[in-house]
Amino acid sequence: MTLVTIPPDYDERVYAGWLGKCIGVRFGAPLEGWTYDDICRNVGEIDGYLNEAPGKVFKPDDDTAFPMILIRALQDHPAAGYDLSPQQIADTWLNYLGDQQGTLWWGGYGVSTEHTAYLNLVSGIPAPRSGSIAQNGAIVAEQIGGQIFSDIWGLVVPGNPALAADLAARASSVSHDGNGIFGGRFIAALVSAAFQETDPLKLITTGLALIPSDSEYARVVRAVLDFHAQHPDDWRACMAFLQANFGYDRYPGVVHIIPNAGVVVMALAYGRGDFSRTIQIANMAGWDTDCNVGNVGAIMGVAVGLDEIEWRWREPLNDLLIAASLIGTRNLLTIPQCADLFCALGRALAGESVPQRPRYHFRYRGSTCNFQAQGVGGRVIETRQSVAVSSEGTLQISVRKLGKKGELCLFTRTYYRPSELGGNYYGAAFTPLLFPGQTVTAEVYLPADAPPTLQASLYVFDDHAGERHQSIGQALTPGGWQTLTWQIPRLDGARLSQVGVVVRNLGADWETGAFHLKALDWAGVPDYAFDFSRERAEGNTISQWTKLRGYWRLEGDARYHGSGPGLCETYTGDITWKDYCLETQVIPLIGDYHNLNVRVQGALRSYAGGLGPLDTLVLYRKNGQDYTPVASTSFPWQHGKPVLLRLSAQGPRLTLEAEGDEQRAALTWLDPAPYLHGQIGLSTWHGSHTAYESVRVSPLALQREG
């Protein structure tokens, strides 16, 4: 039986839906927690973004950051399909959330619904009991979170609102119950139905049919619909009705779902199918603005599509989305990358083939993928998505009067410092998206009327040194497509914050013209050594690294220290890395557990190896919240004495080597069910304190040659 049929315009509608979500969250964020009266009195009519932090990147927000974690449950449990369970979704929480930091509001047990559920899960309380009224009480269980994170289930299940509602209910049940779950069902159903229906009133009716008719959630939906039927042209009167009959004063807790559900329904009903008007009404209404505007933005984005989302909402975003998960490379995303993930998962669920796409492409109309263009010795007129030279889309950069030796730089960011964000309440930490040693490729086009004196190079920018490194210039042939390829050289101690293409003019002025980028990507294992003397404290860890838990800091001359109770771990690199060698100089200072990690796939899945109790060298495998020793051998070590540790991963084979004080030891283990990719990390456990003097990651071939 076919549960879902993927529509022909699926990709673009998903992009429009997630774009609408991101627009809504950004639009509503500055007014979060304000009442309707506060907004009317202090701001007035709102018809565009309020600029909280001029010159800064829009901060991470839980409304978009947490869905980008939840959706990974489908990726990590592909065999489950539409039968994905609450516990599998709960495991996704535990795998990609830092321990009570990042992504969510950690407001305290019994206060924050998600914080409460997380601590329940960590302590062994399974889902869905972790979010149940029986466990946590109705006040905690019926806050707004079940609603605000549920758009994604409609995006991956187009045209089947009942199935989308079921998936959302399972996801919401990890942390919510009662009306909290009904809100998840309602929102997911509307998003799914919007692939086939554009009338907001019909969408609301569809969602209403999928929640219990005797619930408080259904009561507020019906009340708003009834009021709208009697007063179809006065949303402000409806808002007064909501305040009087379903206001915050009637529902306990920090942010209850019912008043905000009323705002969502009101905005959809009175917005009359107009994207801008709908999100403006939701924002003017106040209460949990970023959540409510984000929900209606997602629903309306799918329903009306890109043509009805005004460019003024899109341009400031530049397709950038900042998240705050444990995986640093997943905290710097583009909206097209999110859409690609949703579409791939939706197609996989429906049993369809999944197309492979480069990291950066421009297939979505108007997409820019957070690229920027700058001219040196010439002026950039415009940067926009185009289908002029390819039906698949390119990023077209129009230039005027690029003189001899002038340069046109087209780039995207691969690293942000937290200080560049407009705020960082949710604790985003970043890992560079690419590293020295990896190979970058780009597909470019120069129109036939361009001069033959142009050449192009791929380049990266080292934020630590303030230097640009680039490939040898390649002559561009007007009227033809060309592929640029470059392996970034070894740049120890670098922090790569940009990657792009530089076009240089070696001849007479290029008066007017255009340059097209169709795709940009990279692959391969890095060849790179960290220089901790160049790193600095950023948030609760250091630049280029994230952490699961523990106190991680720089001390002394170029040493990275970790200590604390439990399993204290810090990570860097990309979760897609496969075979490589990790090498570090370890100084055990206190305690019995001093390790490095490879193939880290989050907090629940990784390998570790290092110095263990009773003068041992130990290999571990983690599948869950604890490590299991899988191999060990004798290796005398002492506190305060440096040891060189080398941990290699090649297919199912793990090899751990140690050298120190003329002592050597080695271990090899074959995993019958191996993790075949993952980040690198460092870890110190159970009250230990470890210092790391150097860290290098490199291809296995280089290690064999060495």
C-alpha cells in the first residue's frame, strides 16, 4: 500500500515551507514574550523585520535548531520508516544534544518541559513515559514545545495529514502529553495537507479532525473558527476574544500551548491565504511570537509556494540557518541543505530513489546558499539565482568594470565565531566545515561574451592567520563549463572560515558581464594539526570544538585541558569522515581515564582508546550512554608523564598505539558491527583531568609513509 505519493513540485514546496518557518522565527524572535498590548503600545504595526543586532548573524533559535535534531531520527533508524518509535526519537535527543547545554531552553527540572524530559531520559526513564502527564504532571506536559517542533513531520510526509500527525505525536510524546501532543498532531497535519490544499480554513478543519474533539486544544480551535465566521474582517476583535477566554492567566506554566494555538488558528483564518499578512497577524498578536509565526510560516510556505513569499522576507536570511547541536558542522547550515535533507528522507520513506546533490547548489528558485560576492578593482552589481545558462540553476554574479588585475571573489562561510552572532542564548559552537588536506571542487561557467583574459582559482581563508590560500589560476574559456579542483595544502594551526572562487582579470577592463557558479563541494580526509596556542575560549569550550560535558579550557602554553564528573568529551571534525588516523600527546594529570575518540557519531556512538586503570592501554566501543572495553593490554604510565597516543580507523579495524618513556604498546580490534564514519574527539572520564598538547588527524596513507 502506498502511504505517500511524492508530488512533482515536492522539492520546491519543502524549501518554501522550511523557508517560511525560518522567516517566521526570525520575524517573531525580537518580540518573544511580549503581549499584544505591549506591541501595540511600544512598537505599533509591524510589517517587516525588527533589527535587534545590526551587522550580526541571526542567532540560533530552538524553534529551528531542535527540529534539525529530531529529523535525524529518520536518518539514524531507516529501517523503522513510518513506524519510528518514541524511544528511537528519544535516543536522537540523547545522541545530538549536549548535556544540558545548546539547542534548548534549559530552564530547570519541572519548569522547562524539554529539560525535564531530557533528565528523565538520561536517568533511564523511557519514552513516552519521559514526557507523560503521569510522570511530570499536566502543567509541564502541556507547554508549547509539542507544537513548535512538529512542522518537519508534515514536510517529510506530503499529502497524508493523518500519517504526519501520527509521526508528530510520537515525537511530541518524548517530552509532552495531552494537549501538548494534540498540538504536534495539528501542526504536522496542516503542513502535510498544505501540499494539496491552499485554503487555510480547510487546512484548519483537516487538522481539527485529527485531534480529540473533547480536548481543550479542539475547543480553542473551534472557538476561533466560530468567532471568525461571525467577524471575518476583524482579527483584533478575535485577539481580544482570545485574551479574555484563552489567555495566559487561564493556563499555568511558562508558555502554555492553548493560548498560542489560538493565535496560530487566528492568523491562518484572518490571513486569508496571504503569506505576509498571515505572519504579520501572528506576530502582532504577541505571546510566543517566534513559535507561532514560525508555525504559520511553515504552513503557508508549503501552501502558497515561493511565488507568494516576498523577496523582502528572503533576502536578509541569505539562506543561512544557525543551529546549536553537539555536532559542530551541523550548526552552520543553509536552508537548501535543510530542504535537501527533508526531501531525501521523505523520498526514502515513500520508497523512492534519492538523488545525490552537491553540498552547495542553486536548484531552488531564488536560493543563494549564504554566498557573498565582493569585487576588488571592479564592482559587483547583483548576486542572484539564475536559470539563464542551466535549467538546474546557478548563482549568477553580475560585474561591472573589472579592471586589469581586478578580482571577483565569490564565497560562503565555513566557520563563525559566536561573537559574530546577534545573540547566543542557545549556545551554538562551531566546527569548521572543511579542513586542510581536503579536496574542493566547483563547477563554473563564463558566458561567451566574456574576455579570454579571465582565470579562476579556488581558495580558502584562514581566520587565525588572516590569510587567503588559493589554487593556481586556471584559464576560463568563454562559453563553456569548467570544473575547478584543488586539494587544500596542509596548513597546521589554521581555522578555515571561507571557501570560494576568485576570478582574476589579466587583461583589459571587463566592462560588463556575469560569472556563474553551479555547484561547490569537498571531500576527503584532512591532513591537519591543531595549534592550541592559536585557539581561544568561545562559549563553554574553545574555537573549533564542541563538547558533550565537562570543563574544557586552555591552560599554560598550548594545552587543551578537560576535567569533570561522568564522561567528559569534546569533539571536532565532520561526522562523514571515514578512514583516518588521530594522534595526540596526552598528559594524564588526575584519575584513570585519558582517551581520544574516533568515528564519533554523537553522544551515544563512538570509539575511544587511551590510558586506563592499572597501567593499561584500552580500546572501548560506545553504544548507548556507557562505553564497553573491547581490548586491552599492559602499558605502564604515570601521572604527569606525556604519552603519544595514535588511534586509527580503517573499515572495521581499530588500531591503538602508545609511546612513552621508552615504553610501547599496541592493540588491534575488528568490530563485527562497525561504525564506519564519524568525528574525532578527546575524552576524560569519571573525575579525571587530562591535558592534550597536540592533536593531528591525517589520512592513513600518510601515517604508513611516516
